[in-house]
Amino acid sequence: MKLTFWGAARTVTGSTHLLETKQTKVFLDCGLYHGRRKEAEERNRSFPFHPREVDAVVLSHAHIDHSGNLPTFHRMGFNGPIYATAATVDLCEAMLKDSAFVQEKDCEFVNKRRRRRQLLQLAEDEGERACPLYTVEDAEATIPLFRSVELNADTPLAPGLTFRLGEAGHMLGSAFVIVEEKRGNHRVRLGFSGDVGRPGLPIIRDPATMPAVDYLILESTYGDRLHKPLEAVQDKLADVICRTAARGGKIIAPAFAVGRTQQLVLMIHELLEQRRIPSIPIYVDSPLAVDVTQVFRKHSYLFDEQTRRFLENGSDPFGFRLLRYVRDVEQSKALNDLRGPYLVISASGMCEAGRILHHLRNGIEDSRNTILITGFQAENTLGRKIVEKMPEVPVFGELMRLRAEVVKINELSGHADQHELVEWIRPLAQGLKTVFLVHGEDLQQRSLAQAIERAYGVPVRIPARGETFSLD
């Protein structure tokens, strides 16, 4: 087998890894890269080979940085099966269409602003007009390629090549992948962690142990740090809501529509039941989050014990009196005219597209408001600029003063920290020949590499984009 890293190599987003044998070529993930706009455009719009050469995709989970470039890949010629868990298939149907719709609307908004400023003029014919990476029609054409796969079941990819999925505990439907090649009496097993979750996260089950493999592709998003205990999250969330409400402000929470939004809704539900926060309106302003929450309800068999108890007691964990789900555009716009206090949860989680940009545009310069960051913010994204509290940040290309309070709650991260990752690989460490670190920035990867080598003496590689390794 040959393994080439084309995405999430020395960076966090754009997960894409090419596995080759004599019989087949397979992608592990096909995600969107987020970063500097020009570089992201170039990476996402092109592939280093023709997509027709790839025979199949095995998808770890539905987050856009792992699945979001599938419509581009299909439009450019890929027509093979996309294997994923049933929950991931359902989530991708909603998420890829939403990704395309958001791109179309954001490009439309940007082009209107450019026309008003007369920046396009004749340059519009020279390709400077903003265009979506792919359209809703492209996304819809990709959905029939998906194939649902059960956890822990062997599925053939080619003669002598199979894969199986296991519970990764990162989000609903997330999985780690094991690919096995057999040539006579010789066997090679490659593990791909996808994104590894944390034990005890709300809603979803804990990550399972990966069976023994020879080589492991391991994420390293939080490879240099330790998370605080999950028990502290509710106290911190309650404090933020109470403090902002007391000064009449709005809490603006960028959140991934899949996973993080549902976690926040469940925790706010519990805080209200415990009367630890004031009875302020709560809005989930994301058509995607509305659709995704329905997918969560459909796949409730994947919930952890605590969330299942809500259902057993006849309660909806994702619905309560003060909560409103906003799908309509006009209703979304109307939220910006409301006086605080209220809390709005909106996508995207890294503030790169979608309705959250409009909420930030209307609330970022008001010191009464709070921007609540609950997930990892990749380098060069608007979310990272906000977390770093830059005095001015660009929203729709316009510099705005960051006057709102910024609060981070990292404890809800769906990514395991350094200790959790080192412990997760303990059962398979003895047989590992090499660990390849992906999905992380330089400091995180170097720190995790040292921790793994110190604990187990296993060689660790940090592949560059385009680097190829032979797996024997």
C-alpha cells in the first residue's frame, strides 16, 4: 500500500488522504480546507490528479472539513461509492446542500457589495466575481453516491482489500477506519482515527478502542494541551449567560450546526430546569441545525445514557419553551433588530460563512454583547482572529472594531486532548510501526509526537502535503 497526504497535513482542515494499491485508489475523507481565502480557493478547487482515478471514498464523519469537498470531487469526475455510517450519510445530505446554499448566498452578498462600490466594473469579466465552490445542484448530485455501512462490519473495497468502521465518539455517526490488505500470507492494517472524541461528552457515546493496526493516521488538533474537566462547563456557561443578560447584551455563539449546537441546546435546557440562568429567549438560527437536529432524533440509538434518559422521561432534549429554531431568512434578519438580552446560536463554527457573519456584523462593536466561542478556530479564520482579540476583524471584507466581550469554552471540544489521545492508542501501541500525525498545527503536532515517542517508543511522522509513504 502507498499512502499520500493531500489535506490536513501540517494544518487542521481539509482532511484528505489517498491510499493506493495495485488494484485501487481510495480517499480517506474529502474535506474543505479553511484558511487564507486565496489559498483555500486554490486548494479546494483543484486536485493533484484526476478525480476519475479514485475508485471510492471512505468517510470518517460529516464535518465539512472532512466531507465538504465531495461535491467538487464528483463534479470534476469522481463517480465511485462514498462509504459512511448511516448517521453520517443523513447528516451529509443536509450539510453538503447547506454548504452549497451558504456559498451561493455569501457570493451573492459579496458581489452586491462590490457592485455598490463599483469595484467590479470590467474586472467582473476577468474572473474577479465571487463564485461558489459548488452549487446546491452539485451537492444534490453527490448524494446518490453515498453507501451506508454498519459499524464493526468488514466491507470490500477491492480484491484483497477491506475496511471496517468503529465508534470514534467525536460527533453523531463519527467513526475511525481500519483498512486491511491481504496478499497471500502477508497482511497490512492501516488505522485512520478520523477525529477522536472525549469520554463523557454530552449526547454521544464514548470512543471505542481501535483494534491492533500496523500504521496509524492520528489527529492532533489538541496535541499540546489538556482540557479542563467537563464538570466546569455548565458553571462557565451559566456565568456567561447571567453576566451578559444583566447588562442587557446579546450572547452570539458561533457553533457547528452538527454536534456543538445540540450540545449547547441540551446544556442550556438543563441550566433552565435548574433555574441557574434567567429566562431569556434562545434562538438557533440555522436552517442546517434545524435539519440536523431532526437527524439526531432519528438516530437516538447513538445517544449516551444521560441523553437517552431525557427521552425515557418523555422530554425532548433539543426542545423547550424558550427555544426557537429559525429557518426563515426574514426571521433571521429580524433577530438583529431585537434588543437584548437573548442568546443566538448560529453557524458556521469558525465564523467563515453563513448567518453568524450577519449576527457578528450587527453585534461585534457593542460592548454589552458577548461572543461565545465553543470550538477550535483554525489559523487565519475569522473565529481565530476573534479568539485572539484583534482590535479590528474583517466581516464580509469590512474591518469592524471588536468591542464585544469574547469568552472561550474549550471544554466542549469534540477532540481528545494530548493525554486522551495518548491513552486512546495505548492498547495498540505495542504493534505500531509508525504513527502519522495529521489535523493539527505545528506546535500541537510536535508536542504530541514527543508524548507518543516518550510513552511508547513508537516512531512518529508529521507528513507534509503531498508526501508519500510505503506501508509494508
